[in-house]
Amino acid sequence: MSVKLADLTPEMIARDKERFPLVFTAPLGERILRIGVPWGMIVLVIYCLDRFGFFSDKFWGSFGRMGIMFSQMFPPTGWEYMDEFTYAIGETLSMAFIGSLAGGILAIPFAFLASKNMMPFRPLQFGTRRFADILRASDYLIWGLIFVRAMGLGPIPGIMAIIVIDTGILITLYSEAIENIDRKPIDGIKASGGGRLQVMRYGVIPQVLPVLLSNALYMFESNTRAATILGIVGAGGIGFLLSDNLRAFEFSNALTIILMIIAVVYGIDYLSKRLRERFIHGDRVSQGHDRPMERIAAELRNR
């Protein structure tokens, strides 16, 4: 017998609560989790903040000193050193470009070895994936310190650090792109008698090339910032001059360098975005045909 909601009485609800208590009340363990997890997170956050001194004068008292430092940055100075700054910026961009190019090329063969659909020998595929994890497990600064210790000061340790990190990251990104390709072109090439190289050249590369180029360009954009940080540990470039001026309390010169870095990163970001759009969408971006309404209007005019 079905009962409408309007026919329910308090007595009926009380009787059902006695017969089916779990329907109306959550189990004890679930109630403890509902209450304990949020309060536990709050207590953990408060403990961590207190443990690292966020409630002490060491943190709150630093805002005054930070304000003094920022006031000493203005107006930016050091324009007489612009030639030196420009040369250092160029060195930083060269580090990022060479490291990104070498890492992007080195990652391609390893990506095929790390892809499940391209490498049937599972131990080699698994080992290549773990090799990529080892390469990208440490930060740019860690690899930079290692190569500076081994090779000495200069841009070469920074380039090597970027190559190592980029290779590890791009192996993973490239292999995931390869694993998500459409199998129909590959099956068609195999059915027509194509070998393994033909499958990769005509069935795999055309599908993954836009993704590979997009990831490589993004890594170049990211490596421009990473190369700046690597200069602080002695890898040359604009980061070394920035660190040197900050240690010498030349904050106004440091602001000039920071503004140059921001301008360069913005320019690289813009160019990288344009190149990614060009490689992925082709002539449609430059002609504006990637916008649906304009494409429909163009088709109607052609009729």
C-alpha cells in the first residue's frame, strides 16, 4: 500500500523511526567522520601555522621591513647597466631555448618506449616510465646545484638541469598523448602492408604532433622562468644579477631587472600562445574561421 506524503502523521513517523532507526540516523562511524574530519583539518592547519611561526612577530613584524624594502625599490634605477642586463636576459633565454629544444627531442623516442600501445614489452615500458619519474622527481634547483658542483659556474649547468627536467616531464606527457590516439589510421596502415616505421610516421606522428608541439612550447615558456631561478645558484643569466643586486641591497636596480623579466616572460607567453594556436588550428586562426558564427556567415555568403 502506497502512502502519500500529505497522509503521514507524526505517530507514523515515530513508529517508523523505532522500526528502522538506521534509515533516519546515520551510523555512529559516519557521524564521527562528518564532525571529526573538518575539525581535524582546522586543528591541523592551526598547528602548522603556529609551528612555522605565522602567529609570531617573526611573520607579522616582517611586513614593516618588507614595506621599507619596497619603498627603496622606487624609482627603478640601473639604466646605465642596461647593456649588461640585456646580455644576461639573452643568456637566460638561450638557456631556456637550448634546454627546451634538447629535452623535447630527447623525450620523443623515450615516449614511444613508455607508451603501452607502442611498446608491447611491458618491463621496458614500465622501466621507461620509472626512468622519467626519476628525472622529474627533483626540482630545477636540485639538478642545478648538482651540475654547478660538477661543471662549475656558468650557463651550461643550467642548460643541463633544464634538459633533465624537461625530458622527464615530456616523456610522461608525450606518452600519454600517444596512448590516446585513434587506432583506426594505424589499423588501416597495417592492413595495407605498412611496417612499424610507417605506422609511426603516418599513423601516430600526425595525430600527436600538435599536442607534442603545444607541450614543448609550454615547457619553453616555463623554462624561461626556471632559467631565471637557476641563475641564483650560479648558472648564469639574469638570475645571477638579480641575486647579486638583492644581496648588495641594490633594490632599485633589482626592480629594473624584475621589470625586464616580467616583460620578457610576457613576450614569451604571447609568442608561445600564438605558435600553439598556429600549430593546432592552422590557417583558421589567422583567418578567423575558428569562430563558429563567422564561419557560418562566410558559408552563407559563398552560396
